[in-house]
Amino acid sequence: MSQITLSHAGPGTFRCIEVTGEGEPVVRLKRMGICSGRQISILQAGDPMILRVIGARIGLSRELAATVV
């Protein structure tokens, strides 16, 4: 099964496998609840994309979404 990043996914519900990369942007994603095993709903694709994570709506740039598998 091939894995795609969140930046290439369309609307729907997904489970995060991992957040790749290092540094402050990755730490920020994890603080927002985007981490391994977390259910993420893409409400609107694009740049920025609109996500629902743990009941909160989050706007996420395509660049950051590319680190979420």
C-alpha cells in the first residue's frame, strides 16, 4: 500500500502514520495534535487546507501538510 502525504490527499478522514522532518514546524504540528495514530479529517483541500483534529478546526499550509504521512 503506498503512502501519500496529507498535502496530496483530498477531503476525507485519515489516520496519521507519522510526522516527518525536524525542528520547530514539526514540534508545532505535534502540539496541535497532529501526531502518529491521530485521526485527521480534511474538510477543505488547498493552500491552506482546513483540518479537523481532536474537534478543533486548523488551517495548515501545504508545505507543513507535506510532512504528515
